[in-house]
Amino acid sequence: MNFSLEIGPKTEIETLPPVKDVYITLLPGGDYKETSQKASDLVKKGLNPIPHFPARSISNENQLKDYVFRCKDSGVKQALVIGGSRDPVGDFDSSIQLLET
């Protein structure tokens, strides 16, 4: 059986158990730059990071593009696109809107 793990952007990765897929949260009020940096750190460690892309926590198309490029440029291959659990902080209120963008 395969297992995955979910961590926050401030989790110490040296303490992670031997898993392949690691989801990284972007909680309300969090900074996507921290999440993308943690994803980059996990790539360097040989893991498969899957950062969250919560629509309601992304301000606009420019921020979305920056987040995508930061993750892509560091070798991230997957993302979890979700609506998120708060009122929108910007232009997006659903995961479909992110995918269409």
C-alpha cells in the first residue's frame, strides 16, 4: 500500500518518514512563496511535492502565474487544485476558475 503525507510550509523535512508523495498546504492567510519554496526543497530531497492551489486564497492571475512558475521551475510535477475554505481574497472563488485560467 502506498501512503502520502500532508505538511505545512514550515514543517522540518528532515523529520519526514519515507514516503514519496508529500502534499503541502497553503492555509488561509498563508504565503504561496513559502509553499512553493517547501515544494522546491522536497524536490531536491527526491520526493514528489504536491502543493495546494486554493482558489479563494489566490489574489489574481498574476499571483497565480507566479505561483505556478515558482513550482514548475523548481521541478514540481503535480498540484492539488482546491476551492479552499474561506471567502475569496481576490478574483477566484472556485477551483474551476483556476484551471480555466
